[in-house]
Amino acid sequence: MRSQKPRKRTAWLITWESSRRDYLADLNRPRVVAILKPQISSSTIRQLLPVLFISESKLTFSEKIAYSFFRRHVRWLRDDLRRICCGDNPWLEARLVKELYVETYPDTSCREKLHWTEHPRHSLTPSDTDPERHCLEDTKFDMLWYGRGGKGGMQQMLTDLH
């Protein structure tokens, strides 16, 4: 890992979340969907999340049209304490985080660790309050995008077209 001191930022972090780990694995993409400036308003995030959900989900054209044009149920887009969520299971979750930085590896550009600190989530009852916590997402992009052999995925699709 590089020894240079990283610049830590506050940002909107948008991630895939689920009640089941296998649902996240089935997405076959990084859990982190977007990292946005903290100056973006929560109302803009509320407009952006459905677009990201529709574009990032494995949906057929018919399903994309259904999500885009038809009335959604009440829980489709929701504010939940200090976060905004969109979708069912899995869902997208946007929240402001602090101390966000990337840790890189000197021997590869295909692996990065994203570190951040979640703000405490307060509730009406003290037993339901989540403390501040430090999180990380370690992603090997070459394995995620191309599989173990470095081929497949988009690279194989482009080969098939020629």
C-alpha cells in the first residue's frame, strides 16, 4: 500500500444494501455505486436515486419502463433517519459519510480499498441508536469485471462482436 497520507473527505456515498449477502453477490458489480460532493442537496439525491436504481439493476426493458412510468409503492423511495433509500431488496442507500478516502496498491491498479466513517444513527429509543462506525470496501475490479482469468465480461463480448 502507498504510504502517502490520503485526503479524507465528506461525501454522499451511494451503495447497494440488502438483508441477504447473496443478493449483493448476484449484482456482480461493486457495492459502491456513486460518490458525490456533499454540497448536493438531499432533494437532488432523491431525484437521482431512482435513475441509478433503474440503470444499475439487472432489469429487462419492460421492467425499466414499468419502474420509470408507473406509480410506485410508498416504500419505493424513503428517508430513513440520516439516509435516503430506493428499491426493495437489494436497495440503493445514499448517506453523507465522513473521512472517505481511497487506499491503493502499488503492484496493481485493479484493486482499491475505500474507507469511510458512518455518522451515528440516532433513534427515539437509545437501544436502537447505532454508534459512529468505520467501514471499508476492498474491491478487486479485474476479478469483478473480468473473472479470475482476466477475460470474459465486456472483453469477451467485444471479441464476440468481431
